Amino acid sequence: MAQLSDDCFAFGGPMMSVDEAVAIIAARVAPVREVETVEIAQADGRILASGVSAPLPLPPFTNSAVDGYAVRSRDLPRKHEAAFVVRGRVVAGASAAEAIEPGHAVRIFTGAPMPEGADTVFMQEDVRLDDEGKVVLPEGLRTGANVRAAGEDISVGSAALPAGQRLRPQDVALAAALGLTHLEVRRRVRVAVFSTGDELVSPGASRAAAQLYDSNRFMLIAMLRRLGCEVSDLGIIRDDRDALAHGLKKVAGAHDLILTTGGVSTGEEDHVKSAVEKAGKLVLWRMAIKPGRPVAMGIIAGTPLIGLPGNPVASFVTFVHVVRPTVLALAGAAQQRLIAMPVRAAFSYTKKISRREYVRVTLHRADDGALEATKFPREGAGLLSSLVETDGLVELGEEITQVEPGQSVGFIGYASLM
């Protein structure tokens, strides 16, 4: 398990910016050490433990990029079309029986290896056959057209996949194209998740009139699993300092990260802070972010703890900007910067300076073809419908105080956050 010092997340400022939080996490959280070997069919979403060098070039041989006719470049028609005798036929998976003869063409198909001496291919759509069965080739084709050279994609021995890559389907495809059957990956990050609060019950349990069904825990578990984590669902721990402290100590040694939701504010019934101080050491982060300012971070027996707010939208937003980079750092993955896409605001908004805010929006196509962002009509960090009925978040930087309709703003889609 990860073993961090008690002052790993120490920060002296009164309010931490989002960028400062991510920088501290990336610099001070060590990745899990254990490495395992998996079949490439099971590698999607895993973190590559060591870089992959290409054991062969891609493509491994020079081949035709189209169905057509292969010729020698020295025979290319220069000023007018010319007819060529067709001798030979090469299909994908086979090799030419003999080298191409001067002034001749070879019928060839996509992916088939080029005959010896041929270096240019005419597309079959651009040629015609005359009455004698010769192929008539137009003038003006450049040397090397429609040919894929050996190694033009990746040369042998070059870096194909870097260590720390969070493997995607296209990465798996590249590994397969290189003939690899297995990849070395970091083991999955193990995360313990629980909610706090006497007001919560799990779905399916008996609910009193003043209680709510716990939703945050299931949202966080789903988000963690999309990041490739192994998740232990610890349920709900009641608002009791000793019970919380006991629960934290119990799970710390078997997990790489402890994640809680609720109870991190400064109210009399918010017990996470005192429980963490009893079980380990807490550095309470007050991040300059809305929604989601109260975020707790601490260390329990060398295991990092993150306490997220209880409001679901605040929990979602702070997960993206605190938990996600922590998980990536623990997994040994390169930090994946969230890049906002410029869209046009179709709303007005006022915010405080020196605080980053995230506005829930829906995208639509305006009459002029531009993408416009429409703000969810209601405010409130407790509105789950505002996450369900929107497409993503408009990110408003610390220096922005006002948004007007027609202004360009940065949009981050929900799909890019997991």
C-alpha cells in the first residue's frame, strides 16, 4: 500500500487553487509498486508499467494502400496517358511471384506487398482497360503514390507506448499490431469508500421521514471504477467521531486511498475532521472552487484520505479535480489535463474573483451553426437532476467575474472526466 508522510499535503496558503492542488498531488503521491502482466484483451484502461519499444516496423513490409495497378516510377506517363501490359496479380497475404518488368503493370490489391521494382500504384478508379486488355494509365501521378512504406508508421526499436499510458482501445490495437500478447501494467489502485451521516440510509433499507437515500457513495464508486480502481464499499458510518476513527484505522492498511463523502464542513455535526485527527493527521483544504469548497485531505497510517462534500454536485466536481488526479498519481499514470472546448455562452452569470467555478450546461447548435451552452435553470449543489439533464461543465477561471451571452467560454463534457 502507499505509505505517505503525515505532512505530504501540507500547504501554507489560506485558500488553495485547483491548479495548486493538482500540482501538489502529482508531485507528492507515489504510485503503487506492484506490477502484473495481463493479456492485451484485458489491458484496456490499465496503466502501462514500462514503455513498449516496437519489435518490428509498422507496416512490416512495403504494401499497396489501394486496389489498383503497380508500376515502376521511371515508367510513369509524363505528358499523356499510356497503355501498359498487365502481367502478374498480387492479393493481400500473398507475395509477387517475380519482379516487375520495365513498361509493365501488376494488378495489386490493398495491403498486398509491392512487387520487386515497383514503387507507385494507380487507383483502379483512375484507370481504364483498352480493347487489347492493356491498362491505360493517366499522366501526372507522383512517384510513390498510394504506397505504404515499411516502417512509415513506426520504425523498429522506436518508442511505441510510453510508461504511464492509460491504455485505450487504440493503444491495445497498436500492441496487437506489434505482435504483443501481454503487457506489464500497474496493479489496480484499491480505494475504500464510505458515506457519513445519520440522515442517510442505503437504497433498499427502511427510510425514516427525515432521512435520505445515499446517492453519493454509488456515484463515487462508479467514477472510481471507470478510472480502473478496485473499490471496497464500506457503506454508511454514523455521525460519531470514535466510530469514524475506528473505521478509518481499520481500512487504512489494506487500501491505497480512503474516500469519504459528507461531514467535512465546520458544523457541530460534521465529525470527519475530528475523526481523522484522532486516527491520523488532517490537513483541511479549503479550495477556491465552487461548488465544493470544503475538501479534507489527511493521512491515516500512511494511506491518503480525501473527504468530499456531501452535496452531490459538489462531490462530483471535487472528485474530478482532487480525487481523479490522486488516483492517476497512485496508479502511476501521466496526469491527464482537462482541456476545455470553446463554445458560446447563451446565459449571463456573475461570480467572485479568485475562485474557479463550474456551471452545469447543455449544448445545442445555434442557427448559425455554432455550439451554444445553456445554463441549467436552477441553482444548488444538491440537485442531482442538474448533472443528469446537462452535458457538462463550463469552467470559469479565477480571473473571470462576469459572463454575458455571446461570450466564448470553456466547456468540459462529462465523458472526458472519467
